[in-house]
Amino acid sequence: MMGERGIKLAHTTILRWVQRYVPVFEKRWSRYAQPVDGSWRCDETYIKVNGRWTYLYRAVDKHGRTVDFRLSERRDVAAAKAFFCRAVKHHGLPRVITLDAYAASHWAVWDLKAEGKMPKPVRVTAAVTISGIELAAQIRKHQFKTGALPGRPKRIPDIWAAVLAA
């Protein structure tokens, strides 16, 4: 844009402007940001960004407002911890975190609690419910064999109870 107006700039000049004015912009922008609720729903998905597949970690509150998001090349405990640390730093501690059944997210929250960066009373919910939904989908697609379960249950709740008991 500056080149169109006949002004020649080095890329380091633009970098200095970014470093100087982004904090000012963020400070002014934060005045207009709405506070998020204490109940977060978190998940991760795989999306294509500029032709490269990356993991998108995201959290929304119960009203659908975005708490935070993170793009990562890896889907592991370290990426989940970095995501939760940033979200907590910017928005404070949540009252409830609802996670999907992905174990790395649960480990990340557990590690943060152990390190004292997240208080003990924060409840992590929906793991059992979502795991049950995923199990039902696996049974429907014949990816989970029910023959090895004790009592040979037929209904989904009975199968889920047998899986939890095993």
C-alpha cells in the first residue's frame, strides 16, 4: 500500500510499527470486548489453513461467544495446555469446562490443576456422555465388538454399563 503511494519502506519498519502499535490496539479493543461466562465448551478440530492442515483448539461460553482459539500443528497435551493457559490468562478462571472425549485435553486440565494454575474446584464435564455417544456410533458402525462383554448386552445403556464395569 505504501509502495502504491511512492513511499519505500523496509520490512523491519513495518515490524517495528507492529511491535509498537499492537499493544495499544489491543488495549483499546479490550474495552469493547464482552466478558465471557464461566461455563466453557472446548473442543479441537482439524482444518485447512492456507493449504496446510492444522488443529484448531477453540472454546466458547454458554452464550456462544468465543472465549479463545489456537491453531497448532500438533494435537497433544502441550498444545492443549498452551491453549488453556492463554484462555485463562485473558479471561480468568472458568467455573465449568466441558470437554470432548479427547484425552489430551483432560490431561492438560489435570496438569494445570496439579501445577496450581487452575483451581481444584473447576469441574470437567461431559466426558462420560460424549464417550457414550462415540461408543454408540462405534457400535452402530460395527467398529466395537460387543461379544466379549459379560452378559451379552443388547441395548446401548446396558453396553455402556458393561464397558464401564469391565
